[in-house]
Amino acid sequence: QYREIKKRLVLLTSAQLTALSGGSRDDARAIIFLAMLKTYAFLRDFVLEVIRTKFQVYDTRLTERDYDRFFESKELAYPELTQLSPSTSRKIKQVTFRMLEETGLLKANGDYTILKPMVSQRVLPLILADDPKWLACFLLSDRELSEYQTNASHAKRT
């Protein structure tokens, strides 16, 4: 487990690590979520391709079938997924949903409700300075992303 935590933490900037250790619970949750997204491309893809897409069209209900369809679509791109045993595939699904619940993106209620994660004014610039693309995983709309990127580029020039 130490190895997994270390793998996530080394991908954070020093400012993000400071916010993780000295910020609020919501700040820590956002930074942990960011670390997981940076570490696990499969998780990032699931958030962007399924969860964010659903959220943008006001469909806040996520089912295990949504995950299953995503997993099946990824088998074409990642043939190693077809080599997983059914129990390993179930475990990956279980861990994925648990991580998303613990970071506040999902709420279990039979199926799952998609929730927009809290990104404070302390954490937002830390993500922007790292790479604005990560904000899409926090379910910001395209308009919000564009505004933040415009404001960040204006701030860099002044």
C-alpha cells in the first residue's frame, strides 16, 4: 500500500503537496483525486469519457452497466484487459467506484449519483498552474474551463 501512495504523491507538485498536508478536508480530497487521475489513466479516461459526458447532459445517474460498457470499449485499446480473470475485473470495478465515492465524485444510492467535486479557490490555481486539462476531471463545463484558461494566461502575461 505504501508503494501505491508513493506512486500517487510523486506526481504532485510541491504546492499541491503543501495543500494536501495543510489544507482543509475538501482541499485534501481534491488533491488526492488529482493524484489518482495523474496516476491511473484508466480512471482518468472513465471520468472524462463517461462521468463528465453524462454530467454535461444533466444525467447524474451512473450505473454499473455504464462502467461495464466503458470497460468493454477499452478492451479494444488495451488487449491486456481481456486477460484479466472475472474476479480481478470485479475488483477493479469495486476499487474504481470506491475511490470515486471517497473523493466525492459519486454517491452510492442503489446506483450512483454523480456529484461535482468541490475545488476551492486555494486548490484551483494549483491545478491551473500544473495543467488546466485536469480541471475537466472535476466536471467543469467547457465554458468554465475556457474562462479559467483565459484568466490563467492573462495572469501569466501581467
